[in-house]
Amino acid sequence: MTRRDGGLNPAVFPALAALILHPVEGAILFDTGYDPAFFEATRTFPEILYRWMTPVDLGPGEAVADQLPDFGIRPEEVRAVIVSHFHGDHIAGLKRFPNARIFCARAGLAQVRKPGRFARVRQGVLADLAPADIDARAAFFEDHPRLPLGPDLSPFEDGADLLGDGSLMAVQLPGHCPGHWGLVVRQEDGRTRFLIADAAWSSGAVRDNAPPPRLTTALLGETGPWRDTLTALHRLWNRNPELLLTPSHCGEVEVEAPRGRG
């Protein structure tokens, strides 16, 4: 289901989030990963279908909000959460950060309000995971100034400057679902990291330009734009292999990721 040349065996997929420590803004999250709220949101039909289709193993202390104190950060100190898209495995912990601005796509939030519980679940959306005050806290990617990304990120041309200093640039990555965006982070060490969310489900898929089968891409999003985005990422990786391309469900990334005690 995740790459068209894959096998039929079940696979383990990490659900990763990124903690960004901005020198002025403080603690910022890119997505939240899973949280116990996911199990509450999938107790009833049809939402339980989500849990059946992608069984979740979340141990005590593994939720992002529970790991943050190990890094010296309390959940209420998180200043912003950047939502790549509104699938349940990316926003399950959103309610745990009550003081955070929520950077997201207007098109993505619209999916949460889409009528029909079954239709939402089929596309990976659990409306109960969105905070009740999300409209007041939302800052939409589409409304931020667009700046050029520079030749090191070609063929991607521009991004939304979220903080006004060029350090966090949201980049539209069409295909996976409506309102799917990644984030370019200019790190303190001079390297650039491109958090690509679910534009690819593994680093290997980017290297090999191996998209999911059409059955998967048509179910969740749009096959043509998804494959175009993956091809662009593949070209970028070939041109700039020093760039840190980071999918949200990649086992290679999980091995390198720092963790709290959970």
C-alpha cells in the first residue's frame, strides 16, 4: 500500500513529529504524532475503521506531550504547532498544546468540516481531534508572504514565510490529501532540513522515485499530483544529497531521532 513495488507483508511505520527550538519563538512542533486522544476518537463506528485499517501501538509516555518534559519543555510552553495535514496520525495530540498557534492550510482544515463521518474517515480525518477553538488559533499558510527558497531547493521555488525571518518556510506538497504541506527548516548548524510529511512514506521511496500504488493514492488524494511531487523530491535529492529530506513515517529517520525516556 505504500510503494507500488512493495511486498504484501505488514510493515511497521513510526509516526514522527519534530521539535523545533527557535531562538526567539521558543518551542515549536511540526505535527504531533499519535496520542491517547486517538483511541477515544476511534471508539465508535465508523471512526473505528481507521484504527482497524492502521493498528496503532502507543505505549505509556510515548505521546509527544509526554516526552517533552524530558527535553525541559512543558506542553503549555509550546508556542506553535505546524500541521502538515489533518490526518489523525499527525494531529492526534493537538489538544494537548492549548497555548499554541496552529499553522495549517485552509484547505486542510476544510477537510475536518467536510460533511459525512464515513467520508472523513475514508480520507483519514477524525474531526474530534481538532481543538474547539482552532478557528481562533489558526494561522493559514495561504495567508503568509511567499519568499523564494533558493537554488538549493530547486525544483521547489517558493514557500510561505511563517515567522517573518525565513527560518521556517511552509511548502505546498500536493497529492497526498487536500492541504498537504511540508516545512523547510534552516538549522543552526547551517544544514537545511525539509520535513516532507507524507509526500513519501520512506526515504527509500524518495531515492527510488517509487510512489504508492494507484489504489492508495486515489483513495487518499490525487494520483497525478502525488507522483509529480514525489518526482520533484527525487530530483531535489539527486541534485542536493546533503539536504536532510525527512518523511514522517520513515524507519531510517526514527533510528536517528532523539527521544525522551518514553
